[in-house]
Amino acid sequence: MTIEKFEIKLSTTGSAGSATASGHAATPIGQLVALHLNYTSQPATTDITVTAPSNPAALTILTLSNANTDAWFFPKTQDHDNVGAAITGSYSDPLLHNGVDIAVAQGDAVTDGVIATLYVRV
């Protein structure tokens, strides 16, 4: 297994404090190992949503509210047993099957205002 790097540059458009952006990384089928968010210039009101788009069902991977500090994230999903019950304390890297979508809200209008770097195990 290898880890591949993907980058999404999100240029926000709109009024200060309410600018938005969205982007997509066409990743191969794999697992999201890590995500780094670099806010090149955004206010503290900025919201970020990271999702795996539907196919067969959408999965919200990470939701950040009122954030603008560069950071690493290592999101996980709850594991389940063979009857569908959550396994306490057991988590896995999220499965990606149709890429990754990232949405920015409540930002300022800036070219490449948020740069997301994803590391995917394939």
C-alpha cells in the first residue's frame, strides 16, 4: 500500500465574512489518512466541511466552525461489528470511493484562501 498526496486550492468569492468556495479531489478508492488545512488569509468566522460524496452514500468526514488556524487533522469513522453495533473505542480511516469534497463558508474573498492537502492510502 502507498500513500498519495492530493491538493485542493479553494478560492473564496463573495462579500467579506460570507464568501464561499468548494472544491473536489478525484482520489482513487482508498482511505483518508491525514488532512492539512492552510488558511492563507481567512477570518475567524470561516467554516470548513469535508465530505466523501455519495456513491453509495455521502459521508461527512470533518466539520470545522469558526476556524482559521492552520492545522493537521486525522479523521476517523466508528467501526461496527457483524450485526451493525458500534464497537466502543474502535475507529478506522474513512473510506473514499468517489473522491473528496471540501466546502468553505463565511470566509473573505481570497484567491487560494484555503489550501487543503490530503494524504490517501491506496
